[in-house]
Amino acid sequence: MENWSIRLNIDKISVGKVFSSKNCGKFKVLEYTDSRNVLVEFLETKTRKTVSAGDIRRGAVGDMFAKTVVGVGCLGNASPKLNGSFVKGHWIWVAMLTRCYNKDYQSNHRSYSECYVSENFKDFEKFQLWCSRQIGFDQLDDKGKNFVLDKDILIKGNKKYSEDNCVFLPQELNGIILKSDSTRGKYPVGTYFNKERGKFLAGMRKHGKRVNIGRFDNFEDAFSAYKKAKEAYIKEVATKWKDKIDPRAYEALMNWEICIGD
């Protein structure tokens, strides 16, 4: 680790000289007016700012456009805090980047292994502005919980978080449609084989409780019954939230089709 106290004694600040910050990479001195007014430019982002000579020597020069959040995200010109606390959009943003780019997280949540974020969404300033304009961003559901960011209601199977693909939904809707590869087993979603009865059973969760749909001689009939019941339930819940969600999300849910590979 570099000894910043030693640098304080040996580094002479002059135009054209390159220094390193502690967290944001290298920067070059462009203009030296006096010890309190030194214009610098970061080599990678081309961000320019006026800082003090003391900050330069300590390496305490920050770059709001450096990719310091999960290795891909920058804050831009937006402040992540208001009155000392992180704003709502910031923790949504960090969670999104973590899902897409944190390998430790993905090792326990494999469904996010192919997910990624648009360039605009990697910039917190742009993400926060987008959030502030979205239906549901500042709403709470009927249990007092925040609406959540959803990426695959508008486009089934979508892996990209972006301005055009994402909406905010109450958790009841966000969790109503889940890809079940890791838990489904050898039979279609919503079905399983009961060895004791020698029948295929269809079932689903409805309003937080497990509901049995029926017993069938084959998995095709069991899945068909599940599909009918699940699509009806999706329409029921979508209608409940119709006036509080993005119209595009409502339309997508009312036309949602359960497929045998879901």
C-alpha cells in the first residue's frame, strides 16, 4: 500500500504531472493557480475538477464518473444521499448492479448469471432520473412495502435492465411469475407425480397459500389445468393493481401465457 505521508514530502505539484487517487484511478494536473485551486483531469473518464494541493498529495481526489460501484457503476453528478441517508433510488441501483455483476451473489442466484445493465443504467444520475418518472417508484403496496424493479414482465425472459424494459411493480405481482428451472424437477411447472396415488397433481400458490388444482392421469392434463388456473390468477391480480401500475405492465400480464418450459 502506498505511503501517503511520504508523498506529502516528495511530490511537487506541477502542470502535466500525473498522480494517483486512492479509489478513482490516475489524474493529471492541468492548471495550478494556487494551493487551493488546482485543475485536474482523470485519465480514464476525462472528468475535470478543481481541488486542493493537499487533497492531491493525500490521494483524496474523487471522480464521480469512476466505476467504483460493483466495478461497473458510477454516481455521475447525482448525490446518493439526502440529509445523511441514502436515497431510495440508490439502494435499488446498487442491488440491480449486484445481481448482474457480483459473482458471489450470482453463485447463489444462478438465474441472474446472464443478466446485464444498459450503459445509462450504470450511471446513477441517469438511473435516478428515470426512476423519478416511473409509475410506482414512490408507491407502497397493501403491506406497506416498496414497489420493486422488474425487468421481465414487459418482455418474457428478458435479461437486460434498461429504460425500455423495466417497470416498478408491487411485490405481489413481481413474484407471481417466476422461472422455475431450479425447483421444477422432471415434470412441467405446476405439476408433480404422486407415487402413492399414481397420479399427476397440479397445484399453485394463490394469495400466499398453496392451492391444489386436481389429480390427473398424465402430466399433459395436469399442466393444462395448471396453465388455465395460473393465467386466470395472473389476470385477477393484475386487475387488482391496474390503476397503480404502468399500463404496459398491465397489458403484458393480461396477455401472459404460461408455457410448459416455465
